[in-house]
Amino acid sequence: MISAYCCCLGDESEAAAEVPLAQVLPDKHEAADLFAAMDGHAPEVGFFVVPLDMGMQPKPLGLDVDNLDSRGSLITGIHEGLIDVHNLNHPQQAVRPFDSIIGLNGTCGPISQLLRVKMSSLPAEPVAAAPRLMLGILRPDRRKVRLVKPGELGVQLKYTNSSTGIVVSHISEHGLIADWNASHPDTSVCPGDRIIEINGRVLNGREMLEHIRREVELEMTVLHYPDTDRSSLELSRFQRLKP
């Protein structure tokens, strides 16, 4: 069984109403405490915080994102902008493609919804001093999954025609994925995981679904985003940044 449904997302190139900076900027004292607690190294898997200095003039974030998963914005591309500058200045805390932005200044959710502007822009109103944005980033575990038919995968999949891969929304008790999970608990596939590559090819949602249906042997790269530890010091302090 492969159940798939296509979620048609709106055109994210259109900006919604801008949010005043006072509603999205963190308290400077709370932000300073959080910076002091960070050791400057991003984890290979898990949650971390990226501070961005906006400067006195609005600058682009320089990100391409995929908002198929409502829990966060999947970074699919990085180009000239604030993130690129951050990566050059802080290579040990660099943001990578396939990291997921799960919050802004203490509020969790896709950043495009939190800022309520298109991803290439930031609020343009003047400020008295260069502010900082605090991005909550969740870095996935990359898992290799190998399946051989005959047999049904036993999953429901969520995708759009242009999405980066497909998101696993449900796993049945019986099927190739359930069998894999039973024999490979350390690299199991979970609801919310995203399949980004099949047999060495990175494909969009529709292409990937066609390959899953057609191919007999499937070697898949799966992004598994761990549950954030709500008791962790970093996330607890991050959530206190809510204005």
C-alpha cells in the first residue's frame, strides 16, 4: 500500500502583511543570556540556535525553503544573504541544506508564517540599533533505508508536485517499512520523516512517488528530525524569548 495525497500550497512568492519589529525581536537581556550559554558548535543532529544580526538596512535571509511540513521550514538552498554571512563568520555553527527552521525568537513554527513575509525579505522599518533575529534550527539524522519488493510499503505519503521529496505521514502495522523498522530500530522510519533521495537521485514529490511505484529495489535517504527535548537548557531559553 502506498497512499499519497497532494497538498497544494499557496504561492509563497507573495508577501503577506509585515509584522512590526517590536513583535518579533527578542529581549536583548534574554538574548545575551542565550548567546552566553552556547558553545558555538552546532550539533550533528538536534536543536540549536542561530543569531542573525540584521544591520541597519533590511537584507535578504538568502534562503530557499519548502513548507510541506507544518512543523518547520525545510532549507533547500542557501545563497547570498544573512545566512550566508553567518556561515562565513561562524563555520562551526553553519546552517546547512535540509536543516529545518522550527522557530523564531522563542515562537515555534515555520519561519515564513512567523515573519508573515516572503522568505527572501525581512521587515523594512527603521530601528534604533542593529537588532538580532534568533532562529531555532533542528538538524536531522540522515538514515539509509533499503527495501526490496515484492510487497507494499505500507505508508501514507504527503507531497506536492514541486516539494523536495515526500513526507511520511502514516505507517501501517504491516508492510515493507514496518518490516524494516522491526529489524532496524536504530534507523527506523517514523511519521514526519522526509524521503529526499531514491537510488542516488534527489527528486521532487511526484517524481519520487513514480520511482517508488516502479522500482523493485529502493535505497532511500530519509531525514529523521528528532523530537526536541523540551527540558533542554537551549530550547527552554529560546522559548523565553517570546516578546
